[in-house]
Amino acid sequence: MYADNKPCTVCGSEVSLRAHTDPRPGTDPDGPVDDRVCSNPDCPTNSGEPDAPRA
């Protein structure tokens, strides 16, 4: 297990780590094993849109 203490790259809020829910096409299969999820519900990364920026 690892820690990722960097804030959200979009809004600067705290980020939590969650297991990938689905593989993203074209991504590095040896990349990070977790998704970074912003704790700010108003952050654009939490919009649910397919082209939303990543935390």
C-alpha cells in the first residue's frame, strides 16, 4: 500500500484513494492502482462527465 498526499490538481482540496472501478482504455496497465477522488463535491473532477478532469 502507498500514500498519495498530494492535493487535488484542479481545486487543491484533500484527495482520497479508491480502487479502480473500471480500466480506462489507453492507460498504462502498470500505472497507479488507485483512483484519486477529490473530497470537494463542487470540484469539476466530481462532475461525473466522461471528459471531466482527473484529481
